[in-house]
Amino acid sequence: MIDSGDTAWVISATALVLLMTLPALALFYGGLVQAKNILSVLAQCFAVACLASVLWFLCGYSLAFSGTGAWIGDLQAALLGNVTRAGPHPGLKIPESVFVMFQMTFAIITPALIIGAYVERIKFCAVLLISALWLLIVYVPVAHWVWGGGWLAQRGVMDYAGGIVVHVTAGISALVIAIMLGARHEFPHGIRPPHSPWMVMVGASLLWVGWFGFNAGSALSAGGDAGMAMLVTHLSAATATLVWMAIEWIKFGKPSLVGAVTGTIAGLACITPASGYVGPGAAVLLGALAGGVCFLGVLLVKRIMQVDDALDVLGVHGVGGALGSLLLPFLTLLGGGVVLARPLADQFAVQGTGVVVVAIWSAIATFAITKLTALTIGLRVDAETETVGLDFAAHGETGYHVNR
């Protein structure tokens, strides 16, 4: 039977998760780029959201959540032909339509996260082709492995809201695309600072609010699990923000607004896989670790590896999601955590298997997708377009009109 309370909560959570991409991620990423490229980022986020939605309807949902295959689902739910007005999703007290829509918002934001790696230098047509192929070849199989009853679910992997499915896949794929695309021509020393820090903060704030739908909504019911997931999500984000600010204050003498909100996103990404399994104390500890480890992750990618992952997708999302997934078994031992179904060492081995295998699959598949795109329609805009900016060159518009 359908429960009205559960249904109302998951509908609300679905709207919150969609808010994370439109407008939250769009504003967060848009503020981080130069003024001449803001519209290109907004257009990419908007188009990817629409593209992922239609692909989810055509076959994405079916391949991820129908069938009993270990590696991929089947096409029984293609075109959502099995979705009725009143039919509940198996094992839940919410309509199938609500479950489809909730999972669709996850399928929207995951390829949208990768946009941060290739801003200011990629062709718009390449964004669309890469995102479409990536959704079907990387995201859909991994979602089936972990959440659709696939082989990782059968092994007992714990990923409450997407540390592996969302953040590891996006982070590793972002690194591969950034390497294959090449750095912006002014990288690393000539890159200009974000053109609108206030916009970055507004986008991050909307992400923070939307993340309650992401994590607490993953309970798929209105109860104690959703409440605890919301609480630990907030505590992790707040703690990571303070730690990131403290690091910048000590290292650079001033805590920046952009740095602070980057810490917020790191804390949110890190708590995501653990949000339904741990208590408040674990959330504060995980947030503190997220602030420090993800800060180092950003430095590693840009300064040591010299990879122009422009908006730190790997350093924040990839590292954060992997860290939370690997530490999850240990954090359940603190107050308020769930009881593990297997010994601690065994669960850690399962978590490690999930992170490593998903990272490898994401890297290999993304390389193939990006190579195919390069050989067919091309990846990168020419030097003149990069200098002029993608807004006018790709979309015939500008984000700002200055009256002289």
C-alpha cells in the first residue's frame, strides 16, 4: 500500500535534488569561471539535465533498476511502460512514478558534476555526446551494481546516497576528461580568479539545502533514518567548512569565501555514502577529515599532477566520496551508527572493492567515450574561441552587458 507521508517526503526530496543541478550547481560552477564563460556553464548544466531526463525515460531507468542481472538490468521498463498511476515500487510504500523521478534527479546531477572539469574550453556538442554516452555506459551500470541488485549489492556494499555511484564515478571521469582535453591555455599561473564569488556562495548554499533531499531522501520513507541522515549531512558540511577556512587562514593568512564553500561541498560529498548509517559524532569527525583531505586532494591534482580539473571535481567529489565510502564501516562504531551485517574487516574489504572497481570502470569507459568523441565531432574549441569566451562563440549571447 502507498503511504501518503512517505510519498510526500520523497516528492519533496525529489524537488530538492533537482534544485541541486538547476539552479544550484549551475550557479556554483557559473560563478567560478570567467565572466565570458558563465552562460556556457549554465547552458551545459541545463542541457545535460534535459538530456539525462529523456535518456532515463528511454532506457536508463530500466537498465539500472529492472531485471536481476549481476552487471546490467533489462529493458522491461523501457519507455516507462510499466509505470502506472497508483502502482507502488516493489518493497516500498511510494508510487513507482515517484521512485523513477527521484532516481532521475540522481542521473541528472552526476554527469552535470563532471562539467566542472572541462569548463571554458570544450565544444558544446562534445558536452552533449560525452554526457549521453557516459550516462548509459558508466552511471547506469554502476547504479545497477550498487542500488539495482547487481553484483556489488549482492556482496553487501554500503552506499546510502551515492558516494560510489555518484561521486567516485564523476570524480574519476572528470580527471580522465581533463587530461585528454588538455589544460586551459593560461593554466596554471595565468588562470583568473572566479568572476563572481557571491554567485558561488549562493550556488553552494542551494546545494547544501538540496543535499538534504539527496541524503535524507534516500531513506525513501519519512522516518528516523531520514531524520538522522539530514542531521549528519548538516553537521558534516558545517564542520568541513570550518576546517577548510582554518587551513586557508593558516596557509594564506585569509579565509576566502570560495574556499569556505568548497569545504562545504567536500563535507557534503564525504558524508553522502555514510549518511544513513552513522550518527552525529561520526559526521563531525568525517566532516573534519573531509575538509583536510579534500584540500590536499585539490592541491595534488592541480599543483603536483598539473591537471586542469578546473573546478576541482576529483579533489572534492571523487576524493570525498571515496573517503566517506572507505571510512563508513569504522564510523558505524561511534554512537548512533547502524550495526554491520558482517565483521568490520570484511565490510571494509567490500567497500574497497566497490571504490576501486568503480574507479577503474569509470576511467576505462570515460577514456573510450572521450576518444570516440574526439575522433568524431572533436573535443576542444580553437584558441581564438577560448580567448573570446564560449558565451558568444557557442551560444551567441553574453552574460553581462556593460553600459559605457
